[in-house]
Amino acid sequence: MIKSMTGFASLTREDERATVAVTIRAVNHRQLDLQLRSPQSLSGIETELRALVAKHVARGRVELSVSVQLRQTAGVDVEFNEEFARSLEIALDKARERGLVTGALTPGDLLRLPQAITIRDRQPDEDEAAKTAVAVAAQAREVVEQALIDLDSMRSREGASLRGDLHSRRTAVADLVERIAVAADEGRAAMEQRVTERVSELRVSLQADETAVAQEIVRMAARSDISEELERFRGHVSHWDALADSPEPCGRKLDFLLQEMNREVNTMGSKADGLRVSELIIAAKAELEKMREQVQNVE
């Protein structure tokens, strides 16, 4: 299956416990190279996250970023210092007896006295904290997997575009090779005609062995015969369709197949004779090079 190695996905999910945000970027690379950034609270599922990525991505450089923001806030405990309040009340009563102060002590008065009231953050319950950590980890796994599905969809869409371009170029190359075959046949026939005519011209002045001359003409024709290369190239074209239609990642196999196709075209160019052969060989190699550049983007 032709699928692009490049893609992007971003997903955020919120619930009463936390907000989990996931961002995935994928680019070309020979192997699967995962760069994972996640908070320490998710270190326990890092192996699972890596396995999820490997399940969806065969190769490429993948940057996976996971962030977690807890929504629960710690409670507070408010402690009233009764001993301090009693001492303060006794002191105020004495002050009133002497006429130094009037009126009763209000709550606002107590709040202005740090010794009267102590406010402390409430430590979370260990069991509740453990439950929250498990729930958040499960949520992170779900978000990462959905983001990978979104990434896969984008890579498949780009792969369809790549497939269309590669298919049209493969068709063009196959057509060029068939034209090379025709030009090579014409060139071989012309070469045999030229040699035959030259031998006829020399026969008058030279005593030539007719059998030896005929055998040499056959050898020259055999050296310029590209039928084996043509059959192998046609086989590669058929194999291309099989690889492109397979559900398995095929980028490496297509790259190797293009090398083989290029090798056959080079051999045709070195063996075939004819006025149009060189021009067609150059055109075919140019299309193969463009195909190989595109295949570097295929997973």
C-alpha cells in the first residue's frame, strides 16, 4: 500500500480529571525513529505508547508530544487556634476594664491576626491520587491512539496522491521502454542491412568466407538484442502493481524495484542501436529518477 511518511495530527480531550493534549508530526526517515515527550506522570505507560506508534507507523521520524493538565485542585484545611483566642479574649477584657478598647472582637479582626487562623493545603488521599493517575494514563492512551488514527488517515490521503503521480510516471516509462524496443528492432535491422551491403561491396575485391561473415552478422545482432532486458522490465512493471496494491508498507521494495528498472534501462542503452534509442533512454531514466524521488516519501 502506498502511504506517505509525512503527516500531522493534534487532539485534545478533557474530562473532570484532566486535559490531555497530543501532537504528532511525521517526516521521512529510513527507519522508525520515535521522539517521545511526555510528563513524568506518564512514564509508566511510555512502553505502551511506543508500541502504539509502531502499530500504526512502519518507518519515518515521528515526534509525539503528550501534555497533561490536572483539573482537580487540592482542598484546604482551616485551623482555629483556640488557645490563642482565649488568651486574646482575656487580654481584651482587661483592656476594656481600663477603657483602652471598646466593642466586641469580630471575625475580620481574627483574620487580620495570623496567629489566630492557620490555612494549610490538604494533602490528597493516596488511594484517590492513585485512581486519578490510572484514569489519566488510560485517557492518554486513548487520545494517543486516536491521534495516530488521524495521522494515518492524513498519510493515506497523501499516499493516494503519490500513488496517482507514480502510476502515471510508471505508465510513461513503460511506454518509453516499448518505444525503445521498437527503435532497437529498427536499429538492428538497419545495422544488419548496412553490414550486408558493405560485405557485398567488399566481396569483389576480397576473398571472404561467406559462412564466417554470416556468423559475425548473427553475433553482432545478438549483442544488440535487448529482449531479455525487455522481459525483465515488463516483469518489474507487473510487480509494481502487486506491491502498490498490497496492504503492507512498500516504500523500500518500490525503491529497490526502481533500481532494478533503472539497471535494465541502462543495459538497453548500452546494447541497443538506433537513431532514436539514446533519446528514449534519456527520457526513461529521467522519469525513473523522478519516480525514485517520490518513492522516498512512501512508507
